[in-house]
Amino acid sequence: MTSPNDEPVLNTAEVHTIEHLGATYLRNDPDWKENVIYFGPMGCRTGFYLILAGDLESEDVVELVRSLFAWIATFEGDVPGASPKDCGNYLDMNLPMARFVARRYLSQTLDSIGPDSLHYPQ
């Protein structure tokens, strides 16, 4: 989501918010929920890991990732699980910045992603 060692890392509040929203979206997606193993932040705070069950290629999940971040970019309301009962750090949330970061990722990456961006160089 950000260029490592080139752009500022994501702050913990927006990362935490995206983590909550992303996990909620993925657990409830009717076509993918049975395949979701994990969604969470990279320790370097430059993006997220999405681990899915199945024999999948990057091309197979582009629309899922695009719809996930489109949903985050427009999310309004209370962040799911952002309560003392459900989260050990529920105050570290920033929905406006999470929406901004999601919109930026959509416009700068996901909306124009092509085959060259879907595989690590050999």
C-alpha cells in the first residue's frame, strides 16, 4: 500500500481500523468467507497480508481486494469490534484516515493494476 523505505509508513490507528474493517468484510463476503484464513497488517506497516485457502493466483483475487478497499473507502458508522469488550486497543482507531488510505490505494494501485504488478520479478 506504501512504497517500502520510500514513503511514510501507515500509522497504527489507520492500520488497526483497516484490520477491523477488512476482517469484517472478508468474514462476511458470501463468495470468499469460507476461504479466508487471515487478514492483517505487515509488521513494517506498509500494507496487509491476505491469506486464502485454495489454489489461487493473484489474478483470482484482484476483484476481492478491490471490493474490500472500495468498501473501506466508503465505510461509515462504528468500526466493528472497536469496543473494550472486543478489542485490547479499541481507542487506537482512525476511520477518516483509514478511508483516505483505502481511497489512495484504490486510485493509485488497484484501479489500474495489471499483470505486471501481480507477480514478483524472477
